[in-house]
Amino acid sequence: MKICTIVGIRKSGKTTVVTQLVKELKKRGYRVGTVKTVFCPNFSMDQEGSNTDRHKKAGADIIGVKGKREMNLIYPKGMDDNQFFRLFPVDILLVEGDYEAGVPRIVCAHKREDALERINEFTVAVSGRAAKKGEIFDDLPVFDILKEPAAAADLVEKLPEVTFPIPLLQTPGEVSNFCQCGCHKAEKKCSSFPQANPHVFGRKHIFLTGKKQVGKTTIFKKALEERKAQLCGYCTLPYEINGVRKGFYLHSLKPVEEFENDSPISVRAGERRNYPVTETFETLGTAVLKEALKSDDWMLADEVGKLERDAVQFQKLFFECLDKKSMVLGVLQDTDTPFVTAIKERPDVEVWEVTQENRESIYHRLLKRL
């Protein structure tokens, strides 16, 4: 059996790739199976109180549903990929949305940045909307699946047979924290992030967002110096080796006794590939936030983005700061990770987008607010 996973952010073209490959591979006489990975924590193929649900609760190991048009098997205890994939009597198995399987992978993306976050050593091709834009990803082939289904099928056809057990990978935080199936009107219903304190809705924290190098940090720096503000919190700064940027470190604006200041929060391992150092957020980062909660000073968080995705205690304390501090000022990366999205959706947070054209007016608007 050959196995290929198709991954990517929502609406990036994953299902289109799967369906086009199925059609093309079936023409060539292959038995083709598909799997759709669902991240929703409440997902079930059964209904509470149904006959088959009663079978499950009685302890059945496998439940079959037999109809005139379709038949299904329900495995109530779940399985890992190695157990599950072995059940498919097919030549080629296409798995949509599975990040854990260490098998050949096609990455779908809107843009280059989306793809780079998901490309790993198992990646064999890139598709989706990025292909229509003519993006280039080193030596990886890029397929516009609607125009080149045969070429994509040729690639899948040449993949090696899978050898079990396959390696199991860690699912990236940005896809594991939120339901990706679209069954919820608001993703935050699936989120474990705390909601804003309703007693402080009249207060508004201010976060700036926008493209890289547009001047977000400079705006804060100028405005806070003008207002002679007393600050606690942190900023993130780049570090270099021999003139080459190698990552970022976290700098506390006030002394932190227990942990060493200026500790790395990311390590560069290739062009546009930064790996988080979660331990720094969970040690120095949490210490900084605890000190901020003791202080009456305004808090600065420059910046917040993707690197904190697995720092559970840091995230929890950050939301506590939003609940309790009189003013939190911050910079948000231009990203839709669960942590950043949850901050944006709070009713006690205002997010101002900075552009080249409006940054001077944003500066004066911030001065007035402060």
C-alpha cells in the first residue's frame, strides 16, 4: 500500500487535491481509499441514544451499520494511524488533514508562508492556491491540481510502498487547538482559552498588528516615551551570529531574579524556519507575567505570535493579565494562530492594523488614547 497525506490550512484546496487524485488514480485501475481527519473534539459518527450507541455503551468492540446503499464500521475506542491504516484493503490511501503520519505529504497553501510552516522531510509536493500564484519551493514540485491532475497522480504512483509501523509525528499547535471541521460557527467554542472578565468590558487594551517591518514597535516606543509611561512586561529581540539572524530572545523590561533574562525563544534552522523554545516562555516568560500582575504599571507585550503556541502556562497568565491589568499594550503578528485569534476576539481588546500609509495617524491616535 502507498499512503500520502494532504495537509494545509482551511480552504487551501486539500479536498480538491484528494478528489482529483481519486478520479485520476481510479482511471488507472487502482483501488483507492480516503481518510478525512476531523479535529473537532465533539465529533462522533453516532448519535446519543441510538441503537448503535447503546451497542457501544454495552461494550461492543466493533459496531456495524448495514444499509441498502452504504455500510459503516464504528470502532468506539479509536486507534492510532498504524492500527487504522492497516484496515484499508487498497493500493493507495489518501489521507486528508493528518499531520501525525510520517508518510509522503502534499502541502496545500494560500501563500508561501502557510506552506513553509507545514513542509517537513516527508513533503513531496506543494499544491493549493499557492500553485496558482506560481510560488517556488526549492526543489519541490508544485501542482495546480485542476490543470495537472495527471502529473500529480504520476508522483503519487511512484511513491514507495509504506512499511509499518510508520513514524508518528507531533501535530503542530496551530492545528491541534481548534476544531478544523467547520461544524462550529465560532472556533472559540472549541477553545480552552479563558473568556474576558465581563466586569472590565469598558476598558480596552490596545494591540497593533500589520505586515513585518511596518513600524509597529516604533510607534509604541515613540508614544510611550512621549507619555513617560512606567512599563512592565517584555519585548522580543533578534540575535545574530556572524551577521546572520539566528533567532529571537525574550527580554524582561524589569529584573527577574529567578531566571536569566534575555533567553532565546526561537532557533533558526533554515530560511524562514524558526523553531520555538517553549521552555523560555514557561520559565522566564511566566515569571515576567507574574511580576506584571504584581505591578500597577502598564504592561507591554512586544510581540505575540506563533512561538507561544505550546506554552500553556504562559498563555494562561497572559489572559490573566488582560483580565486584571489596567492597560496592556502589545504587538500581534499577522497570523491566525489560536492564541492570537483568542486575543483578537476578546471584547476588552482593540486591534489596530498599521500600514505604511496610516502609521503616522496611528501614532497620534495612540498618543491621544494614552
